[in-house]
Amino acid sequence: MKTENILVIGGTGKTGKRVVHLLEELGRNVRIGSRSASPAFDWHQPEGWAKALEGMDKVYITYQPDLAVPGALEAIEQLVKESKRAKVKKLVILSGKGEREAQLCEQVIIHSGLDYTIVRASWFNQNFSENFLLEPVLEGVVALPQAEAQIPWVDADDIAAVAAKTLTEDEHNGKIYQLTGSRTLTFNEAVAEIAKASKREIQFVPVSIQEYGDGMRAVGVPEDFAWLIEYLFTEVLGNPELAEVTNDIEKVLGRKPIDFSEYASKTAESGIWNEKVIY
């Protein structure tokens, strides 16, 4: 039997690197889609996509920085065209739960004529250890808007495990999975669990979206990233759909999702939350 060739776009990112590892364990031929890979894949250089897609049977798609940003829809439309030219058979896209703009990109995949699975994820646990919330945790003060938002945090390991299944098993074709943890936590509750696990004092400070946006710009955060964060806090955390807890991880993996407390304990053991902040 011929071994499948799978392109993992964003293969060095939070879920992508985990998907690569799982697929390689399953004996699939994996091509990492990143700017540093050869052939390179860069969302801003579509002329190179054909080479990256050449010979691939399936593609895992993560769009940077988010499917909600201007230009994402056109990029996904172009990628679908190139995938069909390359005779790719299946597309699996990582989308955002509660993101209306992301759902426009999903529709392009759904109507592509190719086999597909949509993987919609809630906010990642790893935002606190591999993304924009790591620095505030290290500083001991996490100031965020939408303090009352109930978030069913999901672990990147679970997202990757579901993605790997959908890429290698036909029974998931045509499905939309919404991935969440088994409970919701506010930012304050999540920070409290991290403080407990890491045996550190970490303060949570609620702020307005206006204050948060002003703060980002004051420290030189690029405007496009500031816009995205404001969008996520306003449109996504303000969307009641986000708070809904699902059992899709259990449905696909046959086990309960990784709980936030388990994530916090494991991450604390790694020592990443005890490193000094270097300015």
C-alpha cells in the first residue's frame, strides 16, 4: 500500500508541529509547510504554493495569524484552486470556534469538491505558555478584558490528535468538529490555576478593551496584531457560541479532553513559567 503524502501548513506552529509528530508516528510521509522549509510555503508568496503542494495527497491548513484577518478568505480560495490543480484529495482546516469570519473560509473548503474536515477549536490552553499570555504570566500580572467570559479552554495536544485522525481516517470526511475542554474557566480562574500549579503569585486585573488596545499600541505592538487581538476579545469572546462545551474530542479520540488543571500542572513542571523576563 502506498504511504500517503501529507502537507502540514504551519508545520512548525502550535498545532502543526504536534500534527507532524503524530503523522510521522503513524508512518505517513510529511512535508512541513513553512517559510524555512524546502520547498518553502509562505502565505504571502502564492507563487510558491504549487511546488509545496506537488505530490501531496492531503493538506492540514493553519492560517497565520488567524482566518478572521483581511486577506484570509482570498488566500484560502487560492489555496483550494492550487490544491485541485495538484490533485490533492483532502483538506483539513483549523478554524476558530465562534469566529464568524473564519466560517466564510470554511465554506470555501466545504464547497471545494474535495474531501474535507473542519476542525473548530476554542481558545488554546497554550496561549498561556506558547503565545501572547506567556509574558504577562512571567511578569506576575495578567491584565485582560472580558473578565467574565466563560471559555472552554482546549489543549493543543487534543487539537493535534483530532487533526491527525481526520487526516488519516475517511470516516471523518465531511464533518465539522468543535473542540473544547470539558468545562469553562474565566481568565481569572485560569490564571489562578496556573498560579497554584507553578507555586507563584500571579495577579489578574480586569481592564476594558479600549485600555487593552491602548496598552498594546503604547508598547509598540504592530497594528495588524493589535487589531486581531481586539477582534478576538470583542467578536469571539463576546459570542455566546464560544462558551458552549462539546463532546467532540471524546467522540473522535474515545477519551475525555485534557483538563486545564492537567495542562497547568504539566506546564509548571516544565519550568517555563519560572523563567525570568528579559527586556
